[in-house]
Amino acid sequence: MLAVLRHIAAGLNLPYELLLKDFSKTNYSSARAALLEAWRYFHGRRRWLMDYWLRPIYELWLEEAINSGLVEAPDFYAKRYAYSRCRFIFGGRSRRRHGQCRRSPLAACL
């Protein structure tokens, strides 16, 4: 049964520990490495989702909104890239690592 679960995890590009949420047989370093590898995979999937699904739908929606008069965008077709440029924000791990301080001198370390 363990071998089957490991094959399923490998097929899904997930660490075995993350698939079963069982970190009892791993140490901190190997668990952290597995989670970082999973994060790289998730980040790649998010990037694919943005490039091939979210951004084209947003561009189509924006064009429809401009053509119907809901949004004013002078010279939209000449400056289409500038108007349709966007950044999608997903939930998840922040870019700040544990132990790093914010840049503001008034901010406290987390």
C-alpha cells in the first residue's frame, strides 16, 4: 500500500508526505526540502494558469467592457498591452522568509 501511495504522489508531482499530510517519518530538513519542491511546482502551475487562462479571459473581458462603454480607455487598440497588463494575486506563502525584518525601521521583526 505504501508503494502505491508513493507512485500516486510521484504522478501528481507532490511529495509523499504532503499528499498524506504525514510528516511523522521525516526530519525537519527533508520535510522542508519536500515542501520547497512542492512550492516550486505549485508556483509553476499558477504561472501556467495566469498565462494560458486568466490573462486571456481578462483581456477579453476588458475589451468587451471598453466596447460596450463601461470602461473608458482612449486609444485602447494602440495601447492594448499597457491597458491589459495586470498582476494576479494568489494566496499562499509570502515572499518574506522567517526571521527577516521589514525594510521600515519602525516595523518590528515577525
